[in-house]
Amino acid sequence: MRQFKALKHRKVDLTDPDAPEMTDADWENVKLYRPLKKQVTIRIDVDVLEWFKHATKQYQTLINQACREYMIHHAKPKKRSKNKHP
């Protein structure tokens, strides 16, 4: 439960000392990635839903983030082809 609570308060460090400064010309060519969304109906235990709703007004986004973290954590490594050499 603490892991999900931490999602709400986690900070993302966007400063990379090795990254070059972006100019206005660089920003003109930027295309932001926005994942596709699909509306679905799922059944969630009432206490779980209430916990997420209590955490933030954007509880659906938080639920999505929690699901993504779970998906990434449990992703199986891709198998390497036996025919290819590194």
C-alpha cells in the first residue's frame, strides 16, 4: 500500500547536467507522446476505489499509473534469438 501512496508524491528529476540546452528551434520540432486511452468498465473493490479517490481528484490517472508500475515491474524479459550474435 505504501508503494501506491508513494506514486502520488514521487518527484521526477528533469535536470540532466549532460543534456544540452534546448533552443526555441528545438522546441518547434518536439512532438509530445500521449498514450492512447480506451474507455473500459472494470470492477474495483469499493475500499480500493475510495482509497484512490481520497488520494487525489485525478484518481483515474493514479490508478493508471499504479497499473503501469505493476506492468513494468512484472514484465517478462524479451527472449534473445539463438541465431543472432551480440
